Amino acid sequence: MFHIVAQAIQRRIDKASHLMDNMSMQNGMWRHALRRAKDHIKTAPPDSLVTAALAVYHGPLDQAVRSQLLNDWLNR
């Protein structure tokens, strides 16, 4: 009888240990994802500026206007 109880307890300990290992891996993955998200937030304003500039440059403006805008921007 004692042997059966000990086996049941050991199975519970093994399951708990396995669960803790999995949670530890998830914690590392979440921390990595959080770091990446923070990096993306830091670069969002300059990325938006470049995207807006490309949309204006490749938009409906002709080459003369695009060249003038580029020259004005470079000479600031």
C-alpha cells in the first residue's frame, strides 16, 4: 500500500517538475518577445518618417517636384 502511495506522489512530483520546466521556457520566450516589442517601439517614429517620405516621393508628384523636395530636405 505504501509503495502505491509513494508511486502516486512521485508521479505528481514528476508532473509538477515538468510543468515548471515548461513554464520556465515560456518565461524566456515572453521576455524575448517583450524585448523585441520594446525595440520596435523605439524605432517606430523614424520608421514612420521614412515610410511617409517614400510615400510622398513615389506618389503622384513628378520628377521635378520630387527632386526639389529632396534638395530642400538635404540642404536643411
